[in-house]
Amino acid sequence: WRTLLPGEVPADWRGLPVTASLRSHGFDLAGLSVFLPDVFGASRGGVDADLAVTGTLGDPRGQGHLELRFDELVVAAAGLVQKDVSLRLDVTPTQIQLVPLSLTTGKGTCALALTVATPTWRAEDVSLNGALTLDHCHAMAREDFDATVSGSATLGGSLAEPVLAGDMRIDRARVSPAMDGRSVREIGPPSDVIFVTSE
């Protein structure tokens, strides 16, 4: 079935005013594993938010913050479990900033920072300034692949033309492909074949 609603979109829809707000204190994040099961495992945490958006559809302006707090974050895709993680975005009318994040993973560390400047929302005007630093970071911890990585990367340019540069190295890696219950046999000639030679 389908429903048709009468109406029309103005030619200058980008100029339509927008007013929205988001407020939350401790909204449960347990449902992440339900909506994104290939990415997240059974994580525990909540959302704190106080964010308002004004302006127009073509040029929205935000003010406030959005914070994801995890008592335990399970990244199923990488096999990682991290406790006490906080991801906070501070929003102003001309900038979105990820509060610098520092994690300890095993015997290593991971640091991430990102600032997005938005003088306008045209892709060529949105500038990017990000950095990732890994020092013996336990980046993968799956049964079939376990790895520790070091290095750094930067993100610059604009949303229209991002520039990513960096240098990474694998400090340690273990690959154990799953055979799914299949046995491995030595490859050789069949037992019922007899080779006959002549002198």
C-alpha cells in the first residue's frame, strides 16, 4: 500500500526556517548491538545531549553538545572491549569539535582529535582538521586476526576534497584463519596409484 500526501516543495526550499532541539540525560545505548550487530556487541552506556539547531534547511546552525558515554564499549567488528569511553561533540554555529579522545588498549595507546569548521554548509567551505596517533595500539583482537599497530595519520582539506596522510606500521600480528570444522589433509598422490619405472 502507499499513501499520497498533497503538497509541493518550494523552489527555494533551502531558505525554509528550521528549529529543532535534542535533550537527553542517560538515554540507554544498549540497543546499539540490535541496530548495528556487525559493528557493536553488547555495550553499556548512555547519551547526554543538549543541542539546539536554528537557521535554514540550507544553512543550519547548531549550539550545544552531544556526548556518548560507555561504561563498556564492545566493537564486535574488531573484537575489542573498552571500558569508560566518552565521545563528546561540542557544537557552535561555525564549528563541530570532537573533544580529544585518549584510550589505553592493552599496553598501548590511541589518541584521536577532530575539528570541522562550518562557515557555510557547502562542501567546499567545510574544512577538516583531524589527527590520529597510535602507539602499540591493540587495534584488532579477533580469534582469526590479532594485531598491534603504531603510527599517525592526519585529515585535512575540505569535505569536497579531503586530504588523508599518514604512516602506519604493524608491530605484531597473528593470523589464525578459521577452518569451520574442516580437516586439513596433506596433498600427495592417491594411495591406490603405483608408479612403475623402467631402467
